[in-house]
Amino acid sequence: MRNITIAILTLILVSCSETKMLQSSLRKLNSSVEYLHDSPTTSCVRNKQVYINIGNTPIDTVTTVSKQSGLLLPLIVFDYYNIEMKVNLGQSSIQENYNNFFFNSITEESKRSGCFTVTDEKTNDSIYTLDLNIDTCNTISHYRKSFVFMYLFFAYSYSYSESGSPAETNLQVSAKLRKGDSLIYEKKYCIKRTQPFVTQPGINSDKLRIDFTTNMVEGLSLSTKNCIEQIVDDVNTSLYGSAAPVMQIDETPKIENQGQEVIITTIEKKTPAINNEITTDQLKVGDNVMFYNFGTNTYQKGVVKEIKAETLIIEYESFGKVKTTEANKSDIKR
């Protein structure tokens, strides 16, 4: 009974000591949450302005460590203990302020794949407002430490190891796009990602903890990237329908100076030739057609994927993504 009591007390003391030491060590480390903006750049008219309002972020102020489980085996010639700790990522481990990072990232993404511009104004009636509330921003991982000590008379040996686990991020963002008092769209984005953690064998504890912290921040970074790209794509669709607004070509004459001679050239507006004859039942799967898009109030190119009695299933590209829609045969042109 006495040995059991001693073992339990030793386990409690070891657990408290290890969690405090690891927490103190990790709070001294931080990493950048910035990511590479590599989405395809969209060439479209950006004549609509969006004011972005981001609510408070529920991310912890500091990184915290708590004990999950522990095992202590104090034997006559053999001692072993193993402790697993849960690490919760806090703002102290991120170099950038996360709220500012989220705003700057969505602004940068709008310049690449967005068909709108982000503005600081919010009083103009023609300006849209995108309200974003970060409901959940939680990144956790697990860290394990184990120790083995063997002794027999005057000889002894021991081993000590530390290891980290993959980081799990849970990011939930609520979005509302409004124009004045009119709600354009409302959606909740739920991003759950597991960031693998791979380390080189034989590295010391300091390097391991640096890599461990960086991996957690990277998991949050890539989750944020995924969320922001989805938001920008949905704002595009909400503002213009399913297709991007086409860049207009200047039709005014331009004057080019070539020595003493003045040459006046006109840039022709290139538009696809549309046969105004409405298609009939002669259409077949795979035909290229023009269908009327109610979102953009224009005709758009597509391919017939399925033929029904009164409608057609059309496949088309919008903002770099392949989508399908159902259109009436009366709205189809070759």
C-alpha cells in the first residue's frame, strides 16, 4: 500500500513538473502564420466594392499545456514513466495578430481570384458589407515524454525521448454579405484539417519543439487559406451569378506615332459569333452551345451533358471551376 501511495504521489509531481516546463518552453517560441498566395489570378471587372468587418477571434492569448495521461512504474531494478500532454495553440505562438492576418489575407486573395475590391468605406449605399465572425479557432496537438532507468548494483543505463503528434485545426467562420439592409448570402464555413508532423531522427529537444510549434501554426495557416478561398469564391458568385464579368475592350481609336506618319488604328471588340437561331431537338450530348445565364444577364459558353424533355444539363466553367446548370431549350443558342 505504501509503495502504491509513493508511486501515485511521484506520478502527480512528475506530471505537474513536465507540463509546466513544456508550457514555459513553448511560450518562448513562435512562428509565422503567413502562407503563399498561389490561387490563379482572375482577369475580370472589379467595379464592385466590399467592406469587410471581422468579429473577435476566439483564439487563446497564450499557448497552454495540460496533462492527458501518465504512467509510472517504480520497480526494484527498473523505473519507467510516460506522460502525454495536450498542447493548445495560442496567439503567443503566432508572430502576426491573427485578426489582422485574416483581414490582410482575404484582401490579398480578392486581388487574385476575386471580382471585387476591398474598401475602407462603409457609408456608401452602393458598397457591399461582408460580416465575418470567427466562431471557432482551435489548433491542438499532443506531446509525449518518456524515461526509462535500469540499474543493477553499480551498473545502470537509461533512455529519454520526446515526440510530437500531428496538429488538428478546427476553424469555423460565419459569413453574411449584405447591401444596405438586404441580405445577399449567409453561410457557415467549417474547416477541419490534420497537419502531419514528421521529424528527423536524433534531433535535440529544442529543435523538436521549434518544429512542433511551427507545425501547429502551419496547420492553422493552411486551414485559414482554404476558408478564405471559399469565401472569395462565394462572394464572386453572389455578386455576379455563376460567371465572372467579362473584361471590356476599349473601342475608341488610338493614335500611334511612327516617325512623321500618324496612323490611326481601332481595336476591334472580339465577341463570339452567335447564331440567333434557337436550337431544336437536333442537339446531342457533347454539342457546344450558348445558354442564358440569369445571374449575369448574358449568354455563356457551355457543353451539353444531358438532354431532357424541355431542358438541358449544361456544363460550363466559372471562376476556374467546372459547374453544371439546367437551362430551358428555348434559352439555348448555337
